[in-house]
Amino acid sequence: MPSKKLGTHLEWHGNRIRVVIRVPPSMVARVGRTKLKQTLQTTDPLEAEREKVDVIKRLRGTLKGERTAVVQSSIVTDALELKRLREAGELSMGVEYEGEVGDSEGDALAVHVDAVEQQHGHAAAQTFAAIALGIQTPLPALLQRMFAEKAGLSIGYRDDIKRALGRLEAWCDSKRTPKTVEAITQRVAGRFIHDQFIEPGVSIKTANKDLSALRSYWRWLAKRHGTKENPWLQQSLEAPKQRREEGSAKKRPFTDDEVRTLLKGIRTEREREFSKLSALSGLRLEEVAGLRVRDCVNGCLRVTDAKTPSGLRTIPAHPALAPIIIKRSKDKAPDAYLFHDLEEQRPGSKRDRSAPVSQAFTRERRRLGVDERASEAQRQSNVDFHSWRRWFVRKAVEGLERGAKGYTPWTIANVVGHKVEDGTLDGIKLPLGMTMGVYAGAASLDAMRACVEAVALPKEKGDSSKPG
């Protein structure tokens, strides 16, 4: 770490300089951290002193926005409680005037509105009154109540709903549209979809993901809040039909040349090892990430966490994987992960332990020029990490076509933990007619070993030695 001293609100982070401000204790729970930090582009302490002024203002502005959000949240919460009391007939002053009880409900409401106006201003009081009277419901007002009721919702799906609502709120701001549930009619929803998804050309998948999240929230509002209209029904976008000459996206295995390029060119050891494990076992990315030391003993690989029951399996480990397994198992407890350097994700998160590997592999693959798209409009490449698994299946099939003994097409399905659909496995046609057309049950360990060892990494061009 550099030894040069830094001024206030600055600290070294490795060989970089970053700005740091403390979060007030009263806001830590909401912000989720005790400090806000931002790394600067410069490594010169004098230049960092000049740059930190604007950064500190921006970070403090963020905290000010959080304080405002806290106040607004408190106003909304109190107003919703007042609304509940009104609807239950429990809102009253409880005081008689000269022997007569006046409009106690109206008086009680007026007292609360006056209190809000004195503390937060006229605009806040108007909002408070509109919510309490059931005229307005701020878009995210009941979101936490929905999450509390639907405790089974994953963190990822909750984040999807929050993101979609945030996008809708931002659009309402730009269009001077009230950010309330009541203001979002089907016509308003249609304008939002056009402005946010269709006109800027957002992918159909992303758009429909947001629209599904909004539909889900409004469906709950109809059930628990009495919202009459769900403006997001039948609002899904349809992908345009692709013209034949434009080609189509079709996921495929790597070619042998691509395998050579990747295994020779990937710069990070972890991603090379992940790739080799998948290529010589047919394991999915997340299955490799989930391997523990105890799952890699006695010359086998055991998958204990899979998407489907058929994915739970024990298969022979390819001999070429022994160096990786031995190195990564050394001095580890049986329940330690083989790839211990991957962080655990939050319970319920859509992000798997394998996500960093997926991202790093994609960067390396693109850097090495291993990519294929039918057209510029195609968002995803036809090759990805899963292409290692497809490559394994194709090589096992080619082994059968060359006359390899000891295993059948069904054995391949057992090894990769996948059901055969329409005679294909991961999009690759199986030669079922060559051996048998009826599934005869789970393959033996010997049959699976024959299948695994029929697959070999392609040798370097010009190398006449046996493939590894």
C-alpha cells in the first residue's frame, strides 16, 4: 500500500484512492452500511484533494435523499394507518363539545393533517390527507406489506418488483404523472410501455420481466387493497417474427478449434479449471461450483444439488481431472467447497455462487474471439459456458458413432443428468437406433466410466501424442 498520507475523507484502497464519508447511526439500518465510499480515478493525493469536494457533496446529497425518503415513508405509513382506522370506524376525537358529539372523524383527521403541515409543510399535508381519505396510494406504499405476507418470495423476485416500480416512478416524474396506484390506468400503462421499452428498443425478455413484476404487485393490490383495475393485464410484448434470411439463435457446442483456443488462452486459472471440469464431465456451471471435497473422492464426482431429480448423480471422474481435484482438495475439510474462492450468495438470491465464473469466462471468451451471433440484433451468443456441456455430449455421441463399446446413448443422459427429449440431448441428436430405442434404466458405473473416458480434449495441431 502507498505510504503517502491523505487528507480527511480520503483513504488508500490498494493502490487507489477513495473518498469515504460516515453514515449517521440513525440511518445505518436504512442505508445498509456505516460508510459511503467512492474510488477516484487519480492516484495523486493532491489531485484527490481537489476531486473529493464534488464527490463528498454528491455522497452527502445521497444521504439527504435517504432522509427525505425516511420522512416520506413515515408520512405514508401514518396516513395508511389513519385510513385503516377510518374504514374500521375507529377514528374519532373521543371528545364532546357542549354536550354534543361533532364530526369526530373529520375533526381527528383535521388534527393529524394540521400536525403534518406544521412539521413538514403544505404539500406533505395534502399528500397525507389524500392517502388517509383513500384518494391516493403512493406506488410503493404497500410493497413491504406485500413482502411480509408473501414471505416465500425470493430476494431476486423482490428486487425485480422494486426495480420495475422504480422505473415506473421515474417515468411518472418525467411525464408529470402522479406517482400513485390510482393514476396508473391502462392507457397510462400503455404510454409507459411505449416510452420505456418499445421506443428505446429494450429486449423483449427484460420488458416482459418488468411487466410481469408489475402485474404481480397489482394482482396483490386487488386482493388486499381493493384496487379495481390491473392495467398490466395482457400487456406482454411479443418478439417480432424473424425473417428466415436473418438467421436464428441456436445454442451449440464449441468446436474443437474453439476448445483449443479457450483452454490455451484463458488467463485466469479458476476459469480454465472450471472449463476443463465441465468439458470432461458434462457438469453444468453451477454443479461444478457446488462440488465439495467429499463429492470428489474414490475417483468419482457426486452432484448433490441439481435442478431436477435426474440431475442428482454420481459419475466417474475423468483421469485428466485428477490434478485439479488433488490440488483443490489438499488440506481441506470434507465439507469445504472444491472452489472455496467463490462467495456464498444471500439466501433466496437469483445470483448463484458460480456467477463470478460465468462473468469472467464470458469476458475471456469474447476477448479470444469465440463468439457467434446470427445477426447484430441477437443479444446472446450461440456459444456460452454451457457449450462445454454440449461439447461433452457431442464427443460422447461421436464415440458411439466410431464404434466405442461399453455404453449407450442412454448412458450419456445418465452421465449429464438430463432427460432425453425427442431423441435429443441438449440439442444434440442421439443415435438411439444404433443400440436401443427403449430406456433400460440407470447405467452402471462401468458404463458411465466408458462414456466419460471416450471423451478427450483435442490435442494441439501438429501434436501427434494422445489427446488429453
